[in-house]
Amino acid sequence: MPSRRRFLSLSTFALPSLGLPTLFGGKSAALKPIVVSTWDSGVTANNGAWPVLKAGGHALDAVEQAGIAIENEPSCCVGLEANPDRDGHVTLDACIMDDRFNCGSVVFLERIKHPVSVARKVMETTPHVMLAGAGAQQFALQNGFALEPVKLSADAQKAYQNWLKKSEYKPVINIENSPKTKPSRKGNGPFAPSYFDDGTPNHDTMGTIALDVSGNVSGMCTTSGMAFKLHGRVGDSPIIGAGLYVDNEIGAVVCTGQGEEVIRMAGAHLAVELMRQGKSPEAACREVVERIVKRDPERAKTFQVALIALNKSGEVGAYAIQKEFSYTVTSGETPTKVFPSKSYFG
């Protein structure tokens, strides 16, 4: 099975065939429909979203299907079989936002398979934006979601038992591409995660943003959060304006990486506002990254934050603090491809 590095190298080789001036900066015509997701595991998410967009469906339905697809991947480290917190609990966060500023979010949700769909239900059936913990679970059960058994995947269980030996929380930048050792692929599917020899897990947020054929934009973000986090920790992913923001006049942005740093800058909202000022998607993402780095340049060398942006013209851009962040694009003109992002360091 090809490694992430190998996959990226093949995708990069194919770049000249994609009509990049149109996709990444051309303004002659809107490129739609189009869907963009974080990381190379975004292929799974895009495969869930694309049938909806191809059939002329709404971007909101497409991004929900992207979330469902990635939450169904047992080894993706996003859903129920993902990496636990330091007390052994898998807690899930998700949010979703449509083209009319409607949004919904769930945080600290346990034993529910599809938090992205619960978030949409919060958006559509309640006057609230966010539900948390036991209340979010109760709401899910009252709306037809099943209570799933507690069961870590074999790889997550191994990683957790290995972590317990020292109980040290030290996030590793782009852990799936760390040069310290060659990762091995485990689990089912072409984008099963990497686990290092010491049991360290590959994990990250899955964010998806889409523009449909009618020109409407929506987005979603779903995650199990940082592996071995403090029980109760919530990052940026389910926070509207931090991990995700959509403005149908401008476009959409979703973030990944160390959520605390994104929250401090209201990263997704800031990037949308920068696009409103006329910046390209890539330039908007870059300025957010630069502001995060400026806060503490030395500390910024120790963590990753990355953003992807999509504007109403179908232009896509991304930028990260550290190298080796990737994102996945699918459109009517472009087969699904994984692209390496530019970065501040490297």
C-alpha cells in the first residue's frame, strides 16, 4: 500500500494536467461544483461528498456526507474508534454551517457514530448552535441516533496502552510524516492511518468545504480531538468562527492542527474576512498563519496549524505553519487530487 509521501509525490507529478490557473486563481468563470478537504484522507471525505454535488445537490448535503464517510472509516482516527483522551474516553466534536449562516455544533459527545449529523440536527431543529456532553448525547438519542458500544480500535488501544507507560502529552507535528521512523499502514481502506513502531497514532481533524452548482457554499468539521487530551478538552473544530466559517457572499474556510492556537485568532472567520478584503484564498490563509506565528515565533516551531479556503469563484488556497500539510480537491473539471500546501517553515 502506498505511503502518504508516495501518494503526495504522485499527485504533485500530476499537477500540470489540472488546469491550475483556473483552479487556483483564474477568475474567468466560477469553477463549480467543487469540494475541498483537509489531508490526503480527504479523498474518503470527497468521495462521500462528490455524488451529491455531481447530481446538482446542495453543498450542505455534500459536506454532511463527507463527514459521514470519514466517520465511517474505522481507522481514520476521527470517529468512534479513534484515539481516546487520557482517561480512555473517545469524545467527538463536530460542526456544520450552510450558506445562510445557519450552523450547529456538538462537543464532548460520546458513543454516537455521526456527530456531524447530530450537529446538523441541532442546526435545523433547535434554536441553539451548540450542545455539549450528556445533553448532546440525550438530544441525539431523542432524534433517532443509536447509542454505540464503547470499543477502541485495536490500533487505538495499542497506542493508548503505550502512552500510559509515561503518560506524557507531547503533540508531534505532522505525526503521519515524521522522519523519526517509517510508519506502517494498518486497518482497512486506502487511507488507513499510520502507526509508528512505538504505537504513536496518526490523527487529525477532517474538514470539508464545498461550492455547489447553484453557487452556494457550506462546510463541516469533525474530529476526535487530540489523542490523550485532558478529559473535557475541546479544540477549535466545533467552534463556528474558529475551526469553520462560511459566508455565502465570500466563501468558506476550515482549519486543522492545534486548535487552541486557532481559537485565539478566530482563524476561520479571520480568513473569510481577509478574502472579503480582496485577498486570494491562499493569501488569506497565509496571513492567519503569520498572525499565529507572530504571537510566539519560537513556540510556533513546535506545533502545526493549517487552513484551507474556497471562494465563490471556485478558487482554492491553503497554507500551514509546518510543511507536509496536504489537502484534497475534487471538481467537475478535476479528478480527485491531493496537493501539498505551502508553509511558513520549510
